[in-house]
Amino acid sequence: MNAPIKHTSAYWGTTTDFAGLMEQVRQIGPILEEHAGDTEKLGKLDEATFEALKPLRMSHIFAAEALGGAQLSPTQGLQLIEAITYHSGAAGWVSMVHACIGAMSAAFLPDSAISRLFGPGHENRFSGQGTPTGMLKKVEGGYRLNGKWAYASGIYHATYTHTAALLDDGGGQPAKDENGDVIVLCAHAPVEDHDLLGNWEVLGLQGPGSIDYAANDVFIPDDMVFPILTAEPQRQKEFFSLGVVGLAAIGHSGWAIGASRRILDEMARYAVTKTGRAGLLGESDKFWFDYGRAEARVRAARAFLFEVWRDIEASIEAGNRVSTRQISMVHLAKSEVHEAGVDACQFVYRAAGGASLRKGVMQRTYREMLTAANHFTINPNIVGAAGREIAGLWSARSWQFYDLVEKK
């Protein structure tokens, strides 16, 4: 693994020992690895895995120190998620979801809600869905939430949901703002207020338990929502100008580099045992050429990712909000670490033969990477939009959620 990046800027937290966090991950790594198979069978983190992760307080890593968080920088978050994922793809996925949704809640909810969710003595963890497949209807003191959502990764281990829903205009239709755009709010409620519906029998990443869930007339207080498409940061305004999309990108990118690193390391460990006579894998020049190319691609993608995020950190530390161009670069880097990871996994799967076909780390990581690369945040249309912005074709546009839209 790579050495932790050190920061000297006063913008980021100082009370949490980041090197200590990374050492915690190293120490729990054997537990995560030992229980990865059980986690996959259960369709959620097994008890040993969950208990090993809890002291990391992943839902709080990006929250301000004033809220009891670690106030880590993006590159520190990337490294932490990468390190967890290296030992267990499921543990890494749940960790990154809790980290990113926790950051969103800490960024955009008003102070009154923050005091209940992040105040002393509270150890909440957040999961849910940012696609608005339900509706919120205004009532006295808040809203009523109804609908069904999919892909709630980590919800079995969360205490609060984070759920995007269309605002009801009073007649059962989506309400619109002054620009004619639909109003989408992100609602927060205790997990136990929802119905957990299952429906997560998938190729890979079974362990995070990304199930469907539903709300039936769940009451949401007024201060437990924020407008997910247009939310303005309520604190740490430079960092949280990343918005929901930028924060999510940290998690997905960190996961991809951890999984990519692990499968190549597994391949190398296997190949070096297959040497000593002609015909063995480790004696093949073609194999080592392909392995070298996979290493170069994965390492280059990771270097590009950290180049992009160091540039963003420098802007934040200088007191600037994140720019449209920087978000475009975030999308390109996020895509590239996944594409490099998929290519590495395809190489390993074919090269290792029966070793990757059978139950084990290589097979599981292969399935997990292909699942992760199908996530909607890696959609080719997003990369295409970023390409148009960088080339100057869409230079007058700005990012709104995952769309590059004309400025109004």
C-alpha cells in the first residue's frame, strides 16, 4: 500500500491521527479478509466485520471536528477507503457509502438537525438512495414520505436513511421551482421507520446488502430535508461545494483503487509460485508483459485520481469553491480508475485460469469490480459531458447532479 499523504493546511482536521486510522485498518485487515466469504453469504456485513469497522466511525470522517467528526481531506478519505477495500470489497463499499452520505448530511442539513444527528453521544450511520422514486407531501411541521427505492447499500448497518423524493405540489404531481425544474428533496428518517424489502441477489458485492426499501407515510420533520439538486453547504463551504456528486465520487474512486490493487497483488503472488520449468505461467514473457501493462494502467489511473484531488484540495485551502472544470476532472478520474480496474480484472481472470475461476479473492474481486463498474455514477454519458466541457464545447454550462446543464 502507499504511504499516507500528510497535510499542513489548517483547513483540515487536526485532532484525529490519520496515520493511526490507517494503522487501525492494517490491524483489522485479517478480520475483514477472514470474514469476507461469510459476509457475501449473509448479504450483509457479518458481526465480526461490522464490529471491526465501527471504531473507524466512517460516517464521521468528513464531518467537521466541531460536530465530532475527523474533518479528513479528500485524499485522506480516498486512502482510507482504498485500504479497507483492499481487505474486503464489501467492507470497503459499506464504509464508503457511510462516509459519503454522512458527509452529505453533515454538509447540507440545518444546525437543528445536525445537533440531533451529530451531537455528543450520537453515533449515527447513514444509507439510502439519491434517485427520487418516491414523493414528499407537505404537512404541518414537516412532510410525509411515500415510495420505494433500490440500491440502499449498507442500510442493514445504518441508523438513518437519506432518501431523495419529489415534492408533491398538493395534487399528486411533482412541484416545480421558479425555473420550471422539479423540486427534489433529500429526507432523513430512522431506518426502523422503513420497510426493508430485500431483492439483492447479484453477481458481485452481495455483502453490502444494497437492498430495496420503502416508506409508507413516514413523517419527516421540516429540518430533516435538503434540496439535493441545488443544496448550498451550511458549513465547511469550500469543501462541501463539491456537492452530493463530488462527495460520492470520493467513495467510489477510493473503492476502485483498493480493489484494483488487491487483484493485481493476488495475481503476482500466484504467478511467482508458477516458475521453475518451461510452460508454467511465471515463465511466460507474454504473461509478464500483460501484467506489467496492467500495473502501469492501474497505477497511472490512481496517480491521475490523486492529481485531480490534490488540485481540488489546494483550491479549497485557498478559500475557493470547487469549479465546474474540477468536477469534470473528478468524473474523468472516477471513470478511469474503474475502467483500469475492469481491464486489470479481465486480465487476471483470463491469465490465472482455474485459480481465478474457483472460490477465492481473485474470483470475488473480479465479480465485485464488474458490479461496481455498472454503477450509474460511472455512466459513459457523464464522461462524455465532461469531455465536452473540457474541450470547450459546453464551457458555458455547470454541473447539476450528474448533468452538465446550461446556466440560467
